[in-house]
Amino acid sequence: MALIALKEVSKIFGFGEATTLALDEVDLAVQKGEFLAIMGPSGCGKTTLMNLIGLLDRPTHGTYLLDGKNSSHLRPNRQAKLRRDRIGFVFQFYNLLPRLNVLENVALPLAYRGMTPVRRLKRASDMLELVGMRDREYFFPKQLSGGQVQRAAIARALINNPSIIIADEPTGNLDSHDSKVVMELLADLHRSGHTILMVTHNPELTRYASRVIYMRDGTVVEDESTSIGAVAKGALQTYLRKRKTTEEDIIAGVSALMKDVPGKAMARTPQRGRKKKAKRGRARKVKDSVER
């Protein structure tokens, strides 16, 4: 039985002529322990799909089964409890509270479970140790780098020991080094048995996934099983199709060619000489016509 199962799920926003069909009868099954990457152009429904799976929104039509139980139309308080206990969120913009230090931010979800301050701060400190941030637990978010803030956000997502981690563009605001650190943390969570669902535009990040789905216009158009460590074929093909040669690429290519093939530079010398001779010839003609 699939951990997550969507059956003909649709999501409609707006009314009348302003209606927008964000998801169009999506069927999707995710097994426990999978690392699923979700790709597609902006506006194709990726984030809407994640919001429905994460119980942040409800489908307009269709059925959402979480661990075999219909979660489509639960009461808000029941949805909130299920979301708190089963799902951890990692967002592109971190969503840490600026007035709380890192330790307090990570411990915050435990406050809604009624845990005592001492116990929740101890558990938060242990989570920060797991992501290599224990030495920054009394820092405020503005005092940290983007990668450090995202690691703190991952620690917060793990504080309730969820079985599902939803990461929406987790490296979108990070440089290449911090992106690798964050992705290795997610890979460790996957190896420890967590189910990871990640939205991304970066084909390179599909190396960490065991499966990639591609969305367009609110539907799943392709579903690809991949080998961990290799870029998904569909993602690579899409990237190459979108890649356009720019003027800078041409200049860089010519520059590289001139460095690698010295003969090219020498071959141009006679031509420059011919141009100079031609200019001198034209100058003589002008001079002779003036003298006449």
C-alpha cells in the first residue's frame, strides 16, 4: 500500500471567468522511503500539489489517501494534528522567525504539543547537532548565512520526527557549496528511511532522487525511475532543449579556440597586411585626385 495516493485530484482557484485549473485529475502514488523530485515550468502546479500532500490545502475534486486513510476532507483541527505529527516542511525562504534565536525557532513546533520548555529546548539542541548547527543555536537568523539558516530550517522540520519531508526549492536561494550541504542532509534523511518530496528546477539535484515526475499544465506528463547519483534523463533533455547559445557563449568559444589553436592567430596576419595595403592604395588615389 502506497504511503501517499492521489486519485483524480483536481484543484480549482477562483470563480466564473477568473477560474484557474491548477491541478487537473492528477493520479500519483508515492511509496514509503522514496525520494521523489518534482520538476516542471513555473505555474505548472508543483507547489499546489505539495500543498495538497502537506495538508495545507484541500482538493476541489478527487481523493487523497495518506497511509491508506482518506485525508481529503478532514476537519481543520484534525488536519493540523496530522500535519504536525507526520509531515515536515523545508521552504525556499526558510520562514524562521527573526525575533527568535535558532534554538527557539527549532523548538517552536514542540510548544504546540504541550512539551515543557526544558524538554523541547533539549530536543531542539539535539536536532541542531544532527545538522551541524549546535555551535550556532543562540544566533539569530540574520546572523547566519543562507546555508546555515536552511540547515536550521531542516532541524525544525525534523523536530517532530515526521515520516514525510516536503522540500519546496530547498536550495533556490543558496550558492553551490551550501546547496550541496543541504542536499547531503536530505540524502542522509532518505537513507534513514524518510520519504522525501522535493520540488526543484535544477536538473543536477535529480542525482539525489530515486524517482522524478514532470508536470505541465496541472498534470503529470512523465514519471521516471532514476539511479541515485545520476542526473535524470528527462531532466537533462529538458535542460538541453531550453539552453540557448548566447553572444557571450560565442565570444568565449572563439577566445578558447584562439588560445588552443595558435595557427588561427597567425593566419589572420596576412589579411591584416592586405587591409593596410588597401587603405594605403585608397589614400594615394585620393591624394592624386586632389593634386589634379
